Amino acid sequence: MTALTGEAARLGAGGDLASAVAKARARLVPFLILMYTMAFLDRSNVGFAKQAFQADTGVSDAAFAFGAGLFFVGYALLEIPSNLIMHRVGARRWLCRIMVTWGIVAAGMMLATGDTSFYVLRVLLGMAEAGFFPGVILFVTYWFPRRERGRILGMFYFGYPLSLMFGSPASGLLLVLDGALGLHGWQWMYLIEGLAASAVGVLAYFVLTDRPEQATWLDDGERAAVARQIAQEEEDKASHGPASLKAAFADPRMLHFVVIYFLMQVGSYGVAFYLPTQVSALLGVKVGPLVGFVSAIPWAVALLAMAVWPHMAVTSGRERLYGAISVFAIAFGLVIAASAPPLLAIAALCITTAGLASAQPIFWTFPTNYLSGVAAAGGIALINSVGNLGGFLAPNLRVWAEAAFGVPSASLYALAVSAVLGSALILMLPRRAAAQPLTR
């Protein structure tokens, strides 16, 4: 009788956990996707403003590349303290604060008039957004067990291609407002998309819940089941990985994570910042609605890859192999796109964006399965802040490569080299840094 009672309790707890995860997925994940969509749109819409902004302000290609990359300098400066604050005060208040302030600064980009103002606003935008992405990654570890995390991170990353799939046409259409109420089209784009991010930030305060224990939308059994599962996993991570901030920063595996993520971001932002310009050159037209719609095609393909590939990686327990293949696909697509005719080049860019989008959620399973507690808060922020400096290198690398070799395709080859290196480094990760196969 006791054995039967214990078995019933175990099955009941398993049902509560599954129910809690399903409710959390339905409530939290769509909103996290929306938040990331707005975040990445406000980072990358600078690519759509490029031609018109430079024509109106006289900012050179080199100055534009430098200013686009300066976002990541401000971002890196405040990333770690921001995530440590969120770990202390909770995601609901802190993510709300981040989104509202970055939306205001993003809208303020409409005031840029030349090199200096462009530089200052890009640094401020990075400082305002600092902590958002690692904050969400950390928030996911508070709510979702390891066996669900790859799937959840893959769903969260939908915001990346969605921002470019739907944001690209939207940005292109907003440029058509050029001259309305005396504003340039790129000013309307920055204003509307920035204020939209602030509005989503206000909603975050009412939608998010810091921890499962505080969720009034779960019943008592569900709250207890998910909190117990997360606590058990935290104990397991603490037993084999760094549990303190000092230990995390001194761990050589952290450097391995940082370098991989840096190389991935070089490819990611090298493509995101310049895809509209590249499609414009392939089509032989100015950046506008047509370029916006064609630029959305690679990101639609990326969305399909992201829906399948990361979940396959986690359930098979072969994250390293799947992640390495994704990053190598970035290089493969870039090399083909560098010299192919327009139709084949766009198809190759679809391979690149599929690799970009699917590699990142797989990558984040490595540190989130290794770090716990405050080490996770600081370590995830460190990886993201230093790694995202690849976003500073990417536009400047493209300009340097084109100038050094005298051909536009050189910039794509340079990005491809960084992706090949990143793929190799993923394969070199110790097995303990990647999750083992899941038992169902």
C-alpha cells in the first residue's frame, strides 16, 4: 500500500510538473519572443536606415560601420552589473526598465545629425539594452527544467528571424513616409519602432512573474513541482561547475564559451547589419519595400530551421555536433553567396540565416547546463557581453576586408572564416559542457 501510495505521488508530481511547464510555456514564451523581436529590430534597423541616413547626414561608410558597432561597446560595459541586479530584484521589474529605456533611446536615434551624434546615440542604445538578452536566458533557467530548455530557447530565438522577417518589410514601408510632417523616412522608422519597444516594456511588468513560487496562475502542486525540479538541477550543476561569481570568471571553460560566442556574433551581425544592402545590390534597386520583402525570405527559412534543429539537438544529446553543423552552415552559405548570381545568392543566404538562427539556442544550452546561482547570472552576462563585441568587429571587419582586397566578396569570406573557427571550437568543448542524452 505504501509503495502504491508513493508511486501515485510520484506520478502526480510528474503530472504537476508537466502541467506547470505547459502553462509557463503558453504564458511566458510568446511574450519573451515579442520582447526579443523588438530588441533585435531596434539593434538591426540601422541597416535599413543606412542609405537614406548617410545621404541626409553625410556620414561615411567607415563612420557608419564604426557607429553601428559602438552599440556593443555600451552594451558590454553594463551587461554584467545589469544581470546581477536582475538576479537580485527580479525579471519583471528589471526587464520592464530595460525595454522602456531602450525604446526611448531607440526613438531618439531620429535626432542623429552626423558622426558624433550617431556615435553617442548608438553607445547609449547599447547601455540602455544591456542585460536584456542574458536576463532572459537567466529567467528561462528559473522557470524551465533542463530537458525543456533547448526547446524553450529555440522558441525564444524565434524573435531573431521574426524581427527581420516582419521587421524588414515594416522598416522598408516606414521609409516611404519620407517627408511626412517634415521628417525623413528613417526618422519615422526609428521613432515608431522605438516607442513600440517601450510599450511592450510596460506590458512586461504585468505579464512576467519572477519565480514559479510567485505564480498565482499555477496551482499549489504545480508551483511546488517546478520549483523542486529547478532546485534539484541547480544542486547538480553546483556539484560539477562553478557556483560563485569568482569561480565562474576564473574557469577556463568560460573563455572557451566566450570565444565561440564572439565568433558566432561576428557572422550574425555581419549578416544582419548588411543583408538589406546586399539584397539591394543583388536586385539593383534602392533599399525600400521590395528589398524589405526579399530580405524577409532568408529569415523565414531561418524560422523553420529554428523550430526543428535545436529541439533535435537537445533530445538527441548531441548538441556539440548539431551546433557545429549550424555554425559551419553560416560559412558555407556566405562563401556561395559571395560569387553566385542573384537567385542562387539569396538561396545561399537562406542557408546562412538558418545556421545563424539555429546555432544560438543550441549554444546557450552549454553554459546554462554548466552554471548555477549567481555564477549563472554573472557568467551568462560575461559570455554575452564579451561575445557581443563580435557585433562591433563585424561591420568594421567587412569594411576592412573590402578595402584591403578591393572586392565586395572579400567581406563575406572574412565572415565565413570566423564561422569556420567557431564551428571547430564547438566540437572541442568537453562533453560535460554539453548536456547528456535525455531520458524520457
